[in-house]
Amino acid sequence: MRGRFPAILEDEVVGEQATELYKDARGMLDQLVAEKWITARGVCAIVPANSTGDDIEIYADADRSKVLKTFHTLRQQLDKSSGQPNYALSDFIAPKESGRIDYCGGFTVTAGIGVEARAKAFEAAHDDYNSILLKALADRLAEAFAERMHKEVRDLWGYGKTEHLSNEDLIREKYRGIRPAPGYPACPDHTEKWSLFDLLASTKHTGVALTESLAMMPASSVSGLYFAHPEVKYFAVGKIQRDQVEDYAQRKGMTVPEVEKWLAPNLAYEPKR
């Protein structure tokens, strides 16, 4: 059902079905909270960082005595007639050569602990509707957890304490900062999750694990990076050429075919077989 909430509840075509679904979801939400069907867990960190070219170095301390991890970013290569720059996420972290220490953040949250067992119980009772409804609710709760965690981090960072935002403002992301997730348009490479999960010890703290295809389990989980630059915004890397793929593979210590495998949807050319 397409439409914006709450207007969709009054829609001439799907309003009745939307209202019924909303009622069922609110009822299940009340029950899962009262009976503690699921557990939410999360971990986050704000860490010293600097950019080096299109990479972001993460340091053990503000003295930059040790590099803990390096996040690798991709730069837009599309031809912009508007004159706008071709962005990479590293643009929003102070360059190392500036001599100015900067900070980057990371997080992993889940609302999926307990969902699988409960969903299987519904399925065993041939109740697919409630199984699907529970999974959908858990997905929304994970996104809500990510939003709440981001607010806590903005406050911890300092600049978020002056925010006065309504729920509608939050939905429209009218706050400063972004939280791009590996695999999404601004950082389409899922393999960056390895570095993120290692940095945060995400599996230890949250129970969220990565599959061979780098999906997160439980599925109702969200992870990503925090950027606080006043001008940072979401963008799509889009299609990239082989020259960037070769450079990226060298920076990551991977082969070109490996990178082409993970970045297949973003390739502007046909890989050699």
C-alpha cells in the first residue's frame, strides 16, 4: 500500500485495509512489549579520524598514535553539468595533512533477538499473517532504534543538544549529520561491514552476525557510520569506471575481480571474464 501516514488511513482505495493493518500492528506491538517477545541491543562509538585521499583512518586516540581501521570510500564519477563536486564520504572528514583531528562514528543496532523463534511459532500454527506482521514490526523497531541512537550520539557529540525537532522533522531528517550504511548508495560496498563490525565488536555486544553474503542476522538490524560535518548529506555514488575499481582494489588489498563482484550493480562497464 502506497501513501503517507496518517493520510493513508483515509485513502479512498486502500484506507480501510490500511486502517485494519494499523490496528493489528498496534495490537501486536502492545503485546510484544508487554510479554517481552524480543530484545533490542545496540553499540556505538565516536572515534578520532582523518581522511587520507578517499580513505578514512580511524585512530586509537586523539594523538593518532595507532590506526585501528581504515574505511574505504568511493567517489562519484558522473558528469555533473551543475558544477557540483563529485562526492566521496571521505570529503566530510578533515584531511590528515590539515593537522586537525576529526571524528567519525559507527553503530550497530538490532530489534531482532527473539523474532525468529516467535515467527516460526506462528508459522507452525499456519499463521503466516502474524509471522509477516511481526517481522515487519521488528524491522520498523530496528529503524526506530537507529534513529534514537543517532539522536543520543548527536547529543553526545554536542551539537545535537540545541535541536528542537518534531517527529515529522526527524522523519524528514532535518537534523545535522548522516548515518550511511554499507551497501547503500553513498557507500555501496558491503565488505566495509567487516571493518565496522571489528571496530565496534558488534557481534559480541549485540549478537548481530554477518553471513557469507554480508547480510546481518537477525535480519531486523541496522549498522552504519556517523558523519557530523555541517554540510554532509546523503548522495549516491552511482556508476563507476574500471580506473576507480582498480584503485579501490589496491587500497583495500583485494583483487579487481573481488571488487567487481561486490560492486557489480555500480559498474559502468562489463567485467572481463
